[in-house]
Amino acid sequence: MVIRLGSDRRFTPYADVELIDALTKDRAGARRFVINTLGPLAEADTALRQALLTYVQCGFNTTRAAANLYAHRNTVERRVSRANELSAVKVEENPTHVAVALLLLDLAPDIGSTVPS
């Protein structure tokens, strides 16, 4: 699956593989999902997306997310706020969709491009 997506990752947790594999069997559908969920965030700075994904993975705890990202809490708050402004679907409205779309982008960065590959 990682090869199919063209990812440069060498290791990926099985839970991520299982979910992403199911979603990317139809690459065009996966691209639509990412773009419809994230909107402009899909092509925004990677640091914004990573902050939002880590924030969700840390149970919406800014302090834990900051520790995981080796960043100051205020930096994480600003990035999460900016990412949420850019995202078509707000993380508070549907954290599952946002997290899955961010995971897809993390594994296959080109999938969020509005220009098909």
C-alpha cells in the first residue's frame, strides 16, 4: 500500500495501513475526500496539517500535542487555529474525517493536490 501511494515512509502502523488502504483503493475518490474535507488546508503548509493531526491524535490536548511536536503550546494553538480556519470541515464538527484526510495526506502528499497526478 505504501508503494502504491508513492510514499517515502519505510514504516507505518498497521492501524493506519488498514484504514488508508481501504480509502485509497479508489484514488480519485480518496482525492475528492481529502479536498472536500480539508479544502485549502490540503495544499497549505505541512506544519499546519501536522499540528492539527497531532492535536486530534492527542485527544484535543494542546499541551500533549506541543510536547509531541517539540513546539511551544502557543505555537501549536496558533497552527491548529489557522489550520481549522483553512479546513472545509472544522475539526470540532467531524474530527474523524479531518484526521483521516490528514493521515491520507501524510502518507501520500500528492493526493491532496487539486491537479490530478
